[in-house]
Amino acid sequence: MIELLCVMVIIAILASLLLPTVARAYRRVHGWAEVNEAPEVADLLQHATRRYCKANPKFTFASKSEFEDKCLLNPKCRVWVEASLTQFTPFGYSDPTNEIVLTVFLGPKHETVYAFSKQDLSTWP
């Protein structure tokens, strides 16, 4: 019984040494995957927002959650908008088109930046 207890303690010690490294590697890989799929998610975000703005010419977005709900964003776009580092500026149809209204930071160290102006999100190409 004591031998089994010793083996369990040794396994627990090894696991405690290994888990932080595995967690760091997972976060790094997850960050790079986020950066790799970013162009696709950016297109989805723009398409959904433009579709809403085209259907509602007098659009206004007062908050992140209102923006998500009105535009019916898909889950990946919602993750972008809900992220704690994402900067959102309320905007509407009468605001200047060159104003940056949404800035998203991606990657392992948040060094990849996607900035969307009102024109990027509301003007149909």
C-alpha cells in the first residue's frame, strides 16, 4: 500500500511540473490558430454588419452586445467582439465614415491588430 502511495505522489509531482508547460504551449498554439483564421473571421464580421446596415439604413450601435445581437454575428465573430481587449466605439449612420469603431487584438501576445472603420463595417462593396 505504501508503494502505491509513493507511486501516486511521484506521478502527482511529475504532473505538476508538466502541466504549466503544456498549458503555455496550448495557449501559444491557440493564439496562432486565431491569427491564421483571422482574415476569414474578419470577412464574416464585415459581411454580417454590412447586411444589417443595408437592411436598416438608420442603424445605431450603442454597445458591443447590441452590435452582436443586431448583426446576428456567428460564434467566432462574437468571440472577437466580446474579448476583453477589443475596443468598441458606439456608432450610427450619421457618424463620420473614417472613424475607427472596432479594434480587435489577436495572437499569443495580442500583437496582431484588426481595426475596422465605420465605412468598413457599413458600406456595401
